[in-house]
Amino acid sequence: MHKLDLRGLKCPLPVLKTRKFLSSLAPGEKVEVACTDPLSVIDLPNLLRETGDALEASGKADGALLFLIRKGAAT
């Protein structure tokens, strides 16, 4: 599993960097994204609805918002 540390970045950078990172993954691969921007809880799920990728889990740890994302099938 890949890890993407985006702590300290403000909107829209977490979404833009997550989109770019997801484009480099093969279908089925997973990435754990760590953010501190509170808008990420809205923005990342919206991004995944657009891209067709899946949010498998989300939560908080060590002051960061965590998102476990699985790359969807190629379109």
C-alpha cells in the first residue's frame, strides 16, 4: 500500500495532489492519504465520485485525517 502525506497543505492542494497520485496507480492499488485540511472530508469524497475510485475507510490519527483509497478500474 502506498502512503501520501499531505499534512500542512491547504485546499485545493490535497485534492490536486491526490488526483495526480491516483492517476499513477494501477486499478486495485491502494493509497493512504493523510491530510490536516478540514475541507478534505468534503473534497476528497467528491473527487472520488468524479474519478470512480473508492473510499474504503476514513478516520483520524495523530492530528491528521486519514483516507484509505482504492484505485478504480481504468475507464
